[in-house]
Amino acid sequence: RPGFTMLARLLPGKKDLFIEADLMSPLDRIASVSILKQHEVDKLYKVENKPALSSNEQLCFLVRPRIKNMRYIASLVNADKVAGRTRKYKVIFSPQKFYACEMVLEEEGIYGDVSCDEWAFSLLPLDVDLLSMELPEFFRDYFLEGDQRWINTVAQALHLLSALYGPFPNCYGIGRCAKMAYELWRKLEEEEDGETKGRRPEIGHIFLLDRDVDFVTALCSQVVYEGLVDDTFRIKCGSVDFGPEVTSSDKSLKVLLNAEDKVFHEIRNEHFSNVFGFLSQKARNLQAQYDRRRGMDIKQMKNFVSQELKGLKQEHRLLSLHIGACESIMKKKTKQDFQELIKTEHALLEGFNIRESTSYIEEHIDRQVSPIESLRLMCLLSITENGLIPKDYRSLKTQYLQSYGPEHMLTFSNLRRAGLLTEQGPGDTLTAVESKVSKLVTDKAAGKITDAFSSLAKRSNFRAISKKLNLIPRVDGEYDLKVPRDMAYVFSGAYVPLSCRIIEQVLERRSWQGLDEVVRLLNCGDFAFTDMTKEDKASSESLRLILVVFLGGCTFSEISALRFLGREKGYRFIFLTTAVTNSARLMEAMSEVKA
């Protein structure tokens, strides 16, 4: 906890701490209130748009480097000046300080009154195989605003990991952001050349993926247990708040969800249909262990109480919590008619019954089920269909604005800019012509023709990519979800996550070779790269270890799919993401209407 020792050193004595809402959950993971008290923090305040009632002589602000935060701090300092009060002010920026923030402090006339520092908090271990940068704003900042402020933070995090675990012999990436982060990271490596030279690499492969390479996976409903818990209750920084409907009491409970929770660890990657069966079997086993007490003598009973009882009670508590969570999910999903929703999603992914699916979305909007859900379904329709035909786009948009209110107007503009909800332009009707032309001329020329077409609109080409990579498995008979045969189980056997399929294919080929057509369809011709160094130093064990970096967020479904791939192929995946995301978070990031 070096951050707090720094806090005590830089600002000795009693102080009040103002924390930005975004940083509260990450801070909670590494420091309880009692630890803050030990470092002489008196009161805690949330950074929000209202005057602070702090009476302390020292104020410390732990904030993201945002201009609105600087204005807030300036308002407090200037209010003190007007009142003729002098205090000490400390601003700690996390994960880094930006020049623009200092400029605002100067503009507001308080630059000399506050002292500034950085807390380079950019890697939070959420689990044994999951690291998060806890930058949920990365997605909107980069993929909507085109703001590159966090790319340096990503490069610094990669630099730290390579310093800890040696150089990465094989590096693959796809996406504009991935390429920039990679180049900046390489620059940092060159500047400090020699630090990792001669060291044996511990991680054999690293992948960098942009979220916009695969929006479809992030927009689908999750059906693995961990994903469903996230969709239903919102997992924040690796922990979840289970309300009274789960705890069967009048209290809510904060539960840490990771590999240490033995019950959760066994069901987290399972398809939801298997979870109830597993939990009831676990309950029977637990009962049998309790029942062993009946025939025990005093000595055995003593051993049982001192060694086993505590563990059994803990397991029993976790088991009842997860059973309660499952029941709560079932209630909510039955109310929402989850089966019908999943059927529509699968139809969109496969490209069947598009008219029926469009009618389903219209009904969803008209019944005002949920503004975020309706947006998600519209985006899924748009991306899988390579943009909506103008008539459908206008009709759905009009119905949405009439149903949920005209204040959502700007959200549509954002979704269009990000390529999530688009209208087919005149160039998009050339798809059939383009496919004929590409058969007649060489790939290179076809590539140029396609580039000319795709410059008219950002195209998703999902159908073509889906065919090339076989994302929709052809299954004879029923897909057995108890014994999954491929990564498609994370979407009930209907769809293999595109991001995960790309990783699988590149690992097989050890480069992007043979995937040129896929890269072209992803509009990433200039942004797919492979960097391989001599592998003589890399042990076979390290070549089985793969770091996957998601820029813009990754979902629990993708994590489950890659864990499955790892078990099948003998790999071990470690995940680094800017934040854990899901379809609702994606839509909320694009929305101009705050919930």
C-alpha cells in the first residue's frame, strides 16, 4: 500500500480525503476505512457538485485527471480565499497527471495554493488470472471522442509487466489503439534498454485487441454464470452487492467473487443451465459431511470441530448465497422472457428472420422494457446486418425517441460516430458487386476496391467474417452444454466470440498469415501486427502462458471462452483489461442520458 504511506508522508497530520466516485471501488479493494484512519484520514467525502462542509485544516483530493475535477477543487479553494481561510491542499492524480489539469488550476488562479502529485495506480489484480486498469472511461474517451490520453497509461502498464516478467517473445495486435499502445510501449522499452535484456521470458505471447474489432460479442446477453451475475447485479472491482432478495434477510451483503470462493470458482465458467444441478449436488455433499458427526466419539468430534466445521460453515454460507443469486436471476429472466430474447439474438447472429427480429425490437421499444436494452438490440441488428437500411433506421429511431424521450437524440449521434448503430449509405448496396469483382481480379486489386467502398462508411462485414472464421457452429442434433465442444458454449452453442476466435487462429498460425481476408474485412489492414523475436530463451512452459490485453474493456464471456480454450489446448491465459465491461456498460458509455 505505498500510496497511503506516500499520503501520510506528503501530508502529515489530520486530513480530510475527497475521492472521485470512480476511484472508490478500486480504493476499497486495497484499503479499508481503518487503514485510512491509520494514515490520519479524518473524514471521507465524495467529489460531487456541491460545497464541502469540511472543517479540517488539510484537504487531500484523490481524483482522475479531469478538467471538471479541477474546477471543483478551484471552487473550494476560492471559497476559502473569499472567507479569508488558509488551509493546505493536496491533489493526487490517478493514474497520472496531465498538463491540461495544471493549466486549469493556473487559469483559476490557485496553482500556487495547491501541491500536486501522482499515484500511478494502473494494475489492480481482480483474480488469479485477471488484471484490470479500472479505467471504465477508456472506452468512451477513445472509441467515441478519439481522445488518446490513456494510451500512455496502457504503455506504462505493459512496460511494468515486461520489467517484472521479462521480455515478451511473441507479440500480436489488431486495432488502431493497439498499434499506438504497442509503439509507445516499444519506445519506453528502447529508452530503458538493457533492463530486460538477457532475462528469460516468463510470458510467451501477448495479444493486444481493440474493443471495436469485436463489438458483437460485447453486445450479446451473457449466459455463463459469472457473466449473468455481472449483467444482473453488476460486479464492481471483483465484488458484488447481493441485496435482500439474495441474502434472504433484510440486509445487503458485499461478496468478493474470485478463485478463493470455492463454490463460485467451480461454477463461474459454467453455462447457467448447469449451475442449479451443480449447486444441489454440492448441497447434498455438504449435508453428508455434516451428517458424519452422528457416529463420532469425543476425540473425533473434537477434531471435526477444530479442523472441518469452520470450512463447512463457510462453504454452506457461500452455497446459500449462490443459490439465492441463481433464484433471483431466474425470477428476473422469467419476467423478461429471456428465452425469447436469446432466440432473437441468435437469429440476428445467424442472419435469419431479420424482419421478425426487427418486429421483436420494435415491440421491446413500444413496451418500454428498458432504454439500454432496446439500444443494445438495435446496435446488434445494425452490426450484424452491416448497417440498417434507411427505412428501418428512421423507423426504429423515431419509435425509440417517442417511447423513451427526445433527450436520447444525442445518443444516436454517438452510436453512429462509434460505428455501433449506422445507416446503410449508397456504397453499401455494392456488397454483391464487390464479391463478384473480388472473384474476377487478384486479391490485391480487390483489396483496393474494397478499401474504396469501406471509406464510404465504417462497415462491420460481420456476415463475411462469420463465414470466414466459422463463428456460427453447424451442430448435428442438440448442443450439449454440460460437455462443451468449443468456445460457442458461452453463447449456448450459437456463436463463437469473434475476439476469442481471432486469438485461437493467430496462435495456431503464429502470425496473421492466412488471415489477410479477415483482417481486411475488419478494416484493420494497417493495424494488425506481429512482432516475433528469437525464441531460444523462451521455455516451453512460458510459451504456454499468454497475456491478452483488451483495450476498451472485455466481458466475462470472453474470459470464460479463453479459459476453456486454454484447458483444451494446454494454454494458460492471463487477462489485462482497461475495465470489465458488458452490453449495458457499453451502451451507458455512449448514452448522453445519465441513468
